Amino acid sequence: MRIVLDAMGSDHAPEVDVEGGVRAARRFGQEVVLVGRRDAIEAELAKYDTAGLPLSIVHASEVVTMDEHPSQAVRNKPDASIVVGMGQLREGKADALVSMGNSGGVLAAAVAGEGRIGRIPGVQRPAISTVFPHMEGFSFLLDIGANTDCKPDWLAQFALMGAVYARNVLHIANPRVALLSNGEEEIKGNRLVQETRELLRQLHLNFIGNVEGKDLPRGLADVIVTDGFVGNVAIKTAEGVATMILSLLKSEIRRRPLAVLGGLLAKPAFKAAGRRLDYREYGGAPLLGVNGVVIIGHGRSDALAVENAIGLAITAVRSNLIETIRQDIQDAMTVLAHTTRQPKGAGVE
């Protein structure tokens, strides 16, 4: 197996990207292809003992930065690391791609760049996803930013792809699928939610209805579906609240001498909780709907996050993720094409 790593992707590239690639090659024993500026990558590799490790370099002279317009940057920089890396995947020279770079740039490179892999046949829009920790484990949330304005059949496809990922990669036998709404009652939700709910009832999914924002940390569903605008706001609000709570706890403990003692005694518990909330433990999340395994991580990732993202890519490849999504999408198109309950304008292409 060969996993392409965009070595120029993260905020601290190529240092953490290369370190994460080295760690992953040592841990998983699969080849990691580092794509980016050769001289910079080689300078980082020189810091480690890489003898016998399955590592290789593919040169790319340009970089898509976080502040660039994704589609314009991909068009204007055909030799950017993410474009070259995607080309490796398209040409069958790699089994998966991992990038901690501009998520919009990764999406643009996948569907519109010179090395584009395109969408899985039948998929109308790809979706960016993430894992969302809760009390019992974690849920899988999509879309979180690829599509701010959606149609009901797009969300239905997100639900199908999310359920496949939950079964094949997260090993949840019969994932509960829900729509994110402003109330759990069937009458709640905007027109998009209500029309999507009717579509999901017709598909072979364990669809449980609506969940509210307050339900995200409760683990009521395994796959939570929404449009990219709402999903992005939800995930960033949750991240902000989590950061605020941790900061408040630290601040209040420091103000009280006895609380400091209690904090020291509770330190192992705090560490355990911190690991469950730590995005680095999950590495990244898949860009679902594109015709290849693509994992996107946080720009602020460190070497541990990069290492775990590569491990996630390996698991996705081994689970035959793309072919399973392809089959489920084709089956769903057949179901929706023959239904009389499909809302006007919500047909599947």
C-alpha cells in the first residue's frame, strides 16, 4: 500500500508533516510518499533514522496556502503539492491521500484540479466530515463546510456515505442516522430538513429522525447529517465551548489552594478526558464522495495527528470504502428513481 502525504500541508510544514510520515511508516509498515519541495523534505528527513523505512519523495515546487482561494490556487498552481499528490492517486500510483492543508484546496484538487480524481459515479456533491466526541464514544458529522447550500437528495447521499463509513471504518454494525434540526419533532426543521427526512425514510438506513444541537454530545446518533453551513457553525461552536470550559476549569483551580491539590489528584482523569477530546487522536476525516480515499486533517496538526491520519487512510483502504459507497449510491438511485414521494426538484442526477 502507498499513502501519499501532502508534506507541505500543515501550518508548520514540512516539519510536522515529515515527522508524522516517518512515524507512520515505522508504525504501520506501509509506504508513505512525501509530496512537496524535495530540498525541504530531505532536510527534515535528515533529522531521523529512516534506514529501511518505506519512504519516498515526489517533488512539487508549489504550495496552496491557507489564505488562498481554493479553486483559483489549484488552477494557478498545477505543480502544487496537493495537485501533484492528487495526480498520484488518479494515476493509480497511490492508494490514498492525506493532507493537513487548505480543505477547500483539497476538495478543489479532487474534483477540478489538473490531477482530479472526480466524484464517485452518481454522487452529486462530496462532503467534508468529522468525528464528534460524546459521552460513550463519538459520532460522525457531515457536511461541515463543502456545501453551504444543499438540496435534499445531496443530504440523502451524505447520509448513505456516512453510514458506509461508520460501518466499514468505525466498525458500527448498524449505525443510527439522524438529521440535525432545531427540534426532534417531525414538524420541526426548515424545508430542506423536512424534504430530506422523507427521502431518508425510503432508503435502507437505520434512520432515527431529528436530533438537536444539544444532543450532539449525548451520542443519540452515530451519523449526523446537515448542510455545510450549519455543520461548520456547529462544529466550531462546540470546539469553542470545549476550549472555554477547559480554560475556566484551569483558571478556577489555580485560584483555590485546595482545588490545586484536588486537581493534582484528578490529573490522570483530566488527561484521559483530554485524549477523548483531542482531535489529534482521530488524525483527520474523509472527504466522502470523491473517487478515492482522501483524508483531511487540521491545519494546526502536529506529528501525532499526521501519523493517525495516515493510519485512518490505511484502514479506509483496507475496508474497501470507495467501492462500498459506489454500490450503495447506485442502489439508492434505483430506489429514489422509482418513488412517488420524492419532492419536486430533488431528483438524483
